[in-house]
Amino acid sequence: MERIKALLFGSISAIEIHTVSEQSGDRLRNGLVASLRLLGPQVPVSIKPARLNVEFVMVHYRAGLFRPAHADVAVLG
Amino acid sequence: MSAAPLPHLGAEDFAMKQDARKNLPVVIDGTATVVAPLAAASSSEEFHQEPPIEIIIDSRQLKERIIDYLGAVLARCWIDRTLLDRIAINPHRALRQLGILLPDEIDIKVERTNTERPRLVIYEWNQERSYRRRICYLQLVMMAGK
């Protein structure tokens, strides 16, 4: 079912955490990896330095048949 | 017939203008004030107002880098609400003000499915600028807690 859904609407290809401090990025990554392990899929989670004075998480999606490649951006507060 | 000094010019300025009309070299003393043309002054001020270019997105490394930078721009829109409007009006100009120089072949459109989840859609023009290809889009989802 998950594979059909991924084929039709795309699936998560990568997660990037853009933070100012590496420590807070690490904490967030550990939480994310633990949650993803419970759900099943293996997704690479990376930490990058924040730009433009804003911290955010970006989730990259592969293209599906009905949905183009895209990324979701969530601002960290 | 001798020309009368113009009211807005001093006697020295007037004499200099007279000499210039004769196509003779003009001696300018150190105290003379030189007024730059107004248009040149305003364009110079405008130039100095631009922040330095910190990021140049090259079209060869476009796919790898543009999403990273535009992700930061989109996240910044959450904090600076006017930024999204500025990108909608003139994306190249708005990003230039953030220190990001986009290549000409890249176009960015702002789409608002609703007011809470704006999207930045990235297009790439072909060489003749007759057709633009949609590369991908970035969507601002929400504010997440750390």
C-alpha cells in the first residue's frame, strides 16, 4: 500500500535540519530518526547551517505520478 | 554683446563657463565645488543601498543548491510577512536584497493555495526564453517546535 502511495504521490527522499547550533540539530535529528524507525522507512536526515537567520526543517519529496517533486518547509520556533 | 551673469551662478563659475565656451582649458581651484548630476547621485545611492552579494546560484549547480536557499527564503517569509509580497512582485529583486543572485533563466512564482501555506514554484526558461519548465515547488507548512 505504501509503495503504491509513493508511486502515485511521491515519497520522502531526505530530511534536512537547518539550525544555528549543531547540538540542537543533533537533538532534533535523534528524535526524528527514532520516530522514523518506528514508522519504517529509511530516510537520510542531515544537519546544515541555518541561512538568513532562520532555523527550519525541510522535507524533500520525490515526484509521484500525480505530484511533482517538492519540499515542505517548517520553521523551527 | 556681453552676457550677463546668471543669478544662480557665482562670478567665478560664470567666468569658468565663459572660458569653456571658448574651448580653452579651465583652471579650477581647490575651493570650487563640483555638483554631480542629480540622476547620477541617486543611482549611486541606490547602488550603495544594495547589500553585498553573498550567494550566487549558478545554473550548473542549480538543482543541488537552489532548493536549499529558497527553503531558507520561504522560512524567512514566516518571520517577514512582507517578503512574500516582494517575491511575488519581483523575485530577482527581492532575493537580491537578501544577498542572493539568481540566474536569469530561473523564474520564481508565489502561489497561495490558502493564506497559511504559500508556495514558491521554481521554473527554468529554455535558451530562447520561449518555454519554461517547472522544476519543483517549496511549500511552507507550519511552525514546528524544537
